[in-house]
Amino acid sequence: MNDSLPKERAGIRPAGLFDTLQAGFTLINRHAWLLAVPIAVDLVLWLGPQVTAEALLEPWLARSGAALALQPGVEGAVQGALVSYSLLSLLAVPLLGVPSVRAGTLGIGPIIPIDTIGVAAVVAAGAILVGVGIGALFYGLLGQVVREGQARPYAFLPDLGDLYVWSLGLFGLFLAAFLVGGIPLGLLVTTVDTVSPTFVGLLAPVLLGLLVWVFIYLFFTVDALFVSRIPPLSAARKSIQVVRHNFWSSLGLIGLILVISSGFPILWTALANNLRTPGTIAGIIGHSYLSAGLAAASMTYYKERFERIPQR
């Protein structure tokens, strides 16, 4: 296993942000077969069974809506989101799963309702475990391309087990942070808001700024895991190092990636709504290509900038 990347390449100026983006898409153009993985997942989510837990969650939603005094329009929107969500969307695990434009949207396959908590938990957990494995395969191969300039699946296979375990560990850390920090913090803000809205108005920007700061400094954690092939905590430390030594350029790249990745889904949705089946296919391919190119660019940026950090 490589615990770190090579040391700083003296005298070589780092590539600019747009050059880095171009390098990422060039890698995808040369290894377009990698797109088969996210495209296959989206096709499953579109054409495969649609496993929904609406019947299980509907009574809970009614009780919660009454307890929280939700407006009918808000409650209807939440119910609509539940109706249009298939548990198999968790094959595209947030943050660590393959890029997907179909996750969270019902496809055209047969609907399979689930009305017991046990079955829903098993399906959700199974989808996450499989989705993390698919993500480890896809991003692991992409990391190999960034690191070595080519994908060699047979040489990559020995690393897949470690990458899968580390990906599960990173997902567990994300989930723990949300459960231990996010939910209690949200409840605290909601409770304080009922007592002192003015105080919440002052507190909210501080909390938002803290979350943005954490997001920026940990942005390259996934890249570090797959490019450097290191465990989650070591990957987080290397992400912090890269951002600390290259704050403004890191902020610029993150901003570009967020703008591009959040804007194009509007186009994919419009294509699907207007062109139906051809538009959906075009959206799946386009989203996979764009997301993979951005991921490769982010990995390329991490690799190049980390190599330039003086190693003690």
C-alpha cells in the first residue's frame, strides 16, 4: 500500500483550475469504458424494480405532520418525495456512491411496496453495502488512472478489499457525525427558535460558516482515500493539508465543481421531461460523463497539490 504520494516536484508550476478540469475530462475521454459503471447503476434505477416504503412511512408522516403543525402543502410535498423515492436509490450512496441522475426519482419498473420496518431496513442496508462496493470499484479505478495514467483492473483488484472497508468506515463516520451532531443541533436550533428567534438569527450564520469551513477542508478526503489508498482519518488529514497549503485555489476549484454539478441536472431533467426515453438516456450518459470528469479533475488537483507539499 502507498501511504503517501511522491514528494514535491520542484520547479513545476501547478496547473490552473481550468487546466485541471480539462485534465480530468481528458482522462475520462481516454478511459470512457469506466462510465459503464455509473450508467449501469442508473439503468437499474430507471428500469429495475422500484422498492418504496410509502405505506410504512405514511402513518408516521401523518403523526409528525400533526405534531409539528405542518401546513397541508408542506405535508403534501414531503409525502410526494416519499412516493417518488425507491430504497434502491441507495445504490448511489451519497458522497461515496457512483454519480447518479436517477437516484431519488422513480423509474418505470414495477413498484414493490414495503410495509414492515425489518424488510425496509434490510433492503436499505443491503443497497448501501452494495452501493459502497460499486463506488469503491468505480472511484478506485478512477484513482488508479489519476495516479498511474492508466487503468489496470487486474493490478487494482488486490486494493479493492481495503478500499471497500475504508469506504464503509468513511460512510460510518459521515453517518455518525450526522446522527451525533447534525440531528441534535437541528433540534436545538428548532427549540431555541421557538423561544428566541433573534438569537437563532445570530447563531445560524455562525453554524453555517462552521459547516462550510469543515466542508471545504474535508472536500478532498474521498480523493485522498482513492488516490493515495489510505484509511479515512489519514485521508481527512491529507485533505486538510492540501486545502491549508492551497486555500484560495482549492476554494476556486470547489466552487467550480459545485456550480457545474448543480447546474447541469436541470438540463438532464428538462431532456427527460421533453424527450422522454431518448432524453432520459441522454441525461444518464451526460450526467455520468460530467460527474466522472469532475471527480477525475478533483483527484488530479489533490494528487498534484499534495505532491508539492514539502514532506517531513
